[in-house]
Amino acid sequence: MVTIADVARHAGVAPSTVSYVLTGRRSISSATKARVEASVRELGYHPHAGARSLASNRANVLALVLPMREGMHMPVLMQFVVAVANAARRHDHDVLLVTADQGAAGLRRVAGSAQVDGLLVMDVEMHDERVPVLRELDRPSVLIGFPADAAGLTCVDLDFAEAGSRCVDHLADLGHTYVALVGAPRAVYQRDTGFAHRTMAGFSAAAMRRGVSSTTLPTDTDHESVRVAITGLLERHPTVTGLVVHNEAALPSVVEVLRSLGRKVPDDVAVIAICPDDQAERLMPPLTSVAVPAEQLGHHAVALLMAKLDRTPTPPLTLLQPRLTERASTTR
Amino acid sequence: MVTIADVARHAGVAPSTVSYVLTGRRSISSATKARVEASVRELGYHPHAGARSLASNRANVLALVLPMREGMHMPVLMQFVVAVANAARRHDHDVLLVTADQGAAGLRRVAGSAQVDGLLVMDVEMHDERVPVLRELDRPSVLIGFPADAAGLTCVDLDFAEAGSRCVDHLADLGHTYVALVGAPRAVYQRDTGFAHRTMAGFSAAAMRRGVSSTTLPTDTDHESVRVAITGLLERHPTVTGLVVHNEAALPSVVEVLRSLGRKVPDDVAVIAICPDDQAERLMPPLTSVAVPAEQLGHHAVALLMAKLDRTPTPPLTLLQPRLTERASTTR
DNA sequence: CTCAATAGTCGAACGCGTTCGACTATTGAG
DNA sequence: CTCAATAGTCGAACGCGTTCGACTATTGAG
């Protein structure tokens, strides 16, 4: 293994000089800098991460804490993970995975051992056992999603209330007077998942504001449950002409059930989904949708965490604005 | 921050004794051990990861190298990532993410800086630029999937040839005499992705062996492409009565196109998918399927890598056997 | 031209674990 | 009972970077 001493010898300078070239913490003459950089390249030198972390008190690693529960929508999750890893690299940091089932102890472990400089916590719930732990850690963190009590924390998320509201506005603009929200499985609401609640709140508030009638129903993801739910919905509320679906996994079934009931999309029923664009595009007809901007969220979360590491002040709460894309499921 | 010296002082022993209690590398009297462990708990001591890595030459971190290209199936990927992270924890290791776009340089960086003890490389292609790099690294690695030249490497994967073959056998057992493989997008075959080729080879070989006619076609994932492909297939080969679909993203569209063409599943056309169970269950009718055992693959890959770290001999090639689950799409 | 400030470089100390050799006390074989 | 082997513990050295203080050479202000 090549050490900084080898590089120093090769370049004819002191080890500390090599360090200053690499970290840029003191000015170095351009001649020396060039010589050292050539030696680094020639010897294939990579600083020992452990030694660096020990000496500098910086690991250049961020923890990415994955969601607690199953039933998360995998594609969005994965997009997010990749976005975070890439954004971190652009800031010269790596990403260490901490999975759900390690719980709060996992956070204490990676922070306590100085394995990471900061933490990114995904899919935070309203009453999340990890939130108080984050507060007591000596390392900065950024939450994706936000808990009931966000005091002293930095949170970032899609503005789901605005997403729900935007969907209703779009339908109201098209002349619909009775709209329904086909939501996440009941369990998601029961465990107080913030984003599901916020979508619903935005949806209902916009319906009030626009003077359109509205109803909401939680929906499981298996085909039979969706069939029962949608059939029941249209029986109880026969004049509903617009659906907002905030349940990625149930989406294909919703479309299929409408067809089997003889309801044409968009002529009889207009449909808007809150889901990734590629999924909306793949269905028949392609669905008007509001996308969860996983990549943008990931980048933003990393940027906030890096700012906190630099002790730059950061806003406690960032809400990304949703983007609605019109497709065939709402325009006749 | 609490150090080993603090713990030693608190327990009234030498730092080295604390180290021996924690690592178990020398025998310690149970009285001393208990006292040290109590001090560790009381002080909330976590060994500094960098110092440990520097002193012991072991980071207790594995690199997980994500796939090179887009178009991977996200849910399976994510399942795999989580399975790897959990399995690694059970062996007292953490997982560092290395994304595709870092390429071979990323592997050199994390290995060269001693940030990781070993590497897990996902979705290896037949001619993968990362393979020669893995060979020259001084750290062990395990590949998921396998390249054309696997000499000196350890690989693990689902036996996709057997998966393709199992599907044909199932259809042949049910009396089908003409079967088609609806495969991945053409691009996947063009870039020599091993698993797609192997499924096709197993499919074709089994058809020969069983004396059933067969055809294969690559398929893009958007609805329109699937419609064109399936319609064309059934026009050119009107007596095809069994489809094997190895393309998760196209699956909903395949089912939908068959319906729109008036072909009943399973009465007119039987369908078997190679896809995760939950997806097969969610479609209508639920599909007979061969699952990609992401979790099992993840565990196995980690177990192999840990064995290599312990210098235990490991088989160069491990193929996990596929499991076929019968559902409504093949039984009348 | 003088003196303070800055640029550039070095050497030593330090960060926090693990490991090695040495030592004492205990155990067990004969 | 003796002596070798083992169990248990300690202290020092070590791993490899970064950072601090010190020093020299150079620059720039007046």
C-alpha cells in the first residue's frame, strides 16, 4: 500500500506538504504542487480513509437511512437512493446505507463511531422514534418528509398538499364538479404518514375552495381490493367524474377496473395520478400525473446536509413544488 | 467523544484489555470482561471507525456497486440492496454505495483508500469494464451475474437458463405445442447482458428437448411497442398458445394487449412471467411466475464475500435454482 | 532601504484504536 | 513437588493521515 510518506519521498518534499497539496489548506507553489500531483498519479496513491478520518475528524461519508416499513414504493425509493449517492459524490462524499431494521440504535452506532459526518433520513413519519435520537446526536441531519414536531430539525419534501390541490384545480378547470381521492392503503394513514395526510388535506381544501364535491377513500394494492373499492365508490357516488390516485401500486388495477366497469377514460372518468412519470406514461391511456421528484429531492437533501456541515444556515423546512404533466387521461 | 482510554480508566484496566474484550482476540477473565462491558454501556462508547480501520486494517464495510445502466428493474434492485445491507449487518459490516457512473475509477477509489474490505458488484455484463479492475484490486469481490470471462472471480446468480427451461417444461406439461418468449428490450441483448441471454438459451433448449415449437422476440417497455410486438407475434405465429414473459416493465401491457385482442388468459393463451411474486400476484389474472429471489441472492452474495474475507475457499460459480409458482394464468 | 506581512515548506505531535512482546499468576502433567 | 504451558493483563509501538508552530524567503508599504 502506498502512503503519503512514499509520495513525499518520490516528490522530494515533506509529508505535510503532500497533505497541503491534497487538501488545499495552505498555499503551495505551483511547481511543488505539480510535482506532488505527478507523484500521486504515478504511484496511484489514495489516502487511507481511516487515517484521514482519524486525523481530520471528517469521514467524508453520509449515512442514508432507509425507510422503516415495507410497502414503500420501490422505484421512487431507488431513484432517490441513486440520486443521493450521485449528489454526495459531487460533494466528495460517499454514502453508507443504514437500513430500517437497525432502528434508532443504527443511527447511534454510525454517528457514535464517527463513521459518518451527517445523516439523511428517508420517509420520516409523524411520530418517528428516530427523531428524538437525531436531535441528541452530535452530527447534522436532514429529514425527507417531516414529523409532527420538527423543531430544531431540517426537513425537505415534496409539497404534497400543493400536489393534491393542483390535481383538484386541474379537474375543476376542466369542468368536473365531483372528484374522489383514491388514496394509500388504510395502514399508511393509520401510522400517521405525513405525506399521505398532506395530500388528502390539500385535496379536500382545494375542493372546498373550488366549490366541487369531493370524497376520499383509502385503498389496498391488490387487484381484488381495488375492484371492490372502485366499484363501491362509483356506486355510492355515481356522479364522480374525476379521480385523483395517490397509490402507485394500485394504479394499473384502477385503470383496469374502470375499463371493466365500462367507464371510459377520460370521457366518463378523468384520472390524475401522483406517481413517477415513467409509470404514468406506461399505462393506457397515458395518465396525467404529478411526479414525485425523487432525483430533485435527493440532490436538495444532500445540498442541505452539506450546508449544515459547513455551518451555513439552512431553512428548517423546504417544500419542493409539484409539477403536473397533462396526458391523455384528463383531456378529451 | 468517549475513547477507549476513558473506558479503560472507568473500568480500571489497560486500554489494550478493553480492546481484547471488544475484539475477543485474547482470553479475558469473565470478571474483567463484565466490568469492561458495563463501562462501555455506561459511557456509551463506540470505537472510532477510522482508528479501528487504521489499526486493524479492516474497515468492516463492504462496497455495493450498483448497476451501470438505466432501465434496470427498480423493485428487484431495491429488494436486493436492502437484503445486502441487512445480511452485511448480520456479519457486523456496513454497506457503502458506489454508483454506476463512477465506473471503474470508483472501484479503485474505495478499495485503494481502504474504505471497504470487499466489493459486491451487481448486474455484471458479459464484457464489463469493471471485471479486469476487480481482478487487479487487492480486495476480494463477489459478482452478481457473470461476465464472459469469469476466471479467478466469484460469481453468484439465479440460474436463468433453468428458469427459461422450467417455464417451457411447465407449458409443455400442460399440453402446449407452440410457445413464445417475450423478452427484454433489444438494447439489453445488444449490450450482452448475461441473464437475458441465458434465459433465452434455456428457453430454446427446453423447447428443442420437449419437441415444442418456439419463437422469441425482444420487446420494449412502452405500451405502444408492446401492442405492436404482441399483435405482430400472434399474427405471424397464430398457433402460439403459451407466452413466457421476461420483461417486468412490459408485463401489465402484455396482459392488457392480450385482452384487447380478445385472447383470454389462460384459455386462449397461457402466460408465465419471470418477475417478483408481488407483481405477478397483482395482475389480473394473477400470473404463474418464476421469481428472481433478490433477497436470497443478496444473502448468498454477502455470505460468499465474508467467506473470502476469512480466506475460506469459495466456489467460483453459484447458481440459485428458480422456483415456479403456479397461478391462474396457466391453469384452466 | 527597512520592516512587517505573506507565501511556502518542514518536522513533530496528535488522533484512537490494535497488536506484539513481556510479565505474573495459575494450572496441569509427570 | 517441579517445571512447562496456559490464562490474563499491561505498556509501548504502530498504522497513516492532518494540523500546528516554527522557520526562511519573498513581497510590498512607507
